[in-house]
Amino acid sequence: MDRNTPWEEGWQAIHVPVQQGKILHSGSSNFAGWRIVQAQEAAARRHSNGLVSEQSTYPAAYRTAPEDYAW
């Protein structure tokens, strides 16, 4: 997803493969919380499920505070 593209346009683009059965669920990767809220609000206006998952860069293997994680 181009972060400069409005969510309404993004959801419209995703609608076609969902209708074709090619996509069951959609998710995001490394989005800020406020961007996820925007996505969910736009999806709700379309009566869509919206995002069902978020893939974070914070690995599950490291359970310390993010500032302790050496990238």
C-alpha cells in the first residue's frame, strides 16, 4: 500500500480480488497505530472487514523493550 494513497482508494483496489476469491483477509506490515485506525475506519464505511492482522518488525523472539533490541 502506498502510504500517500487514501484508504478509500486502497480498499476499492482490494475489493476486486476479494470478490474473485483470491484474497480472504488483508493485513498490514509496519503501520503506525493511527494508520491502522484510519484503515479500519475507511473499511467500516465500506462495510468491509478491514485489516485482520498486523506484522510488526518487533520479532517475537525478543521480548525485551524495543530500545534494548540491537537492530
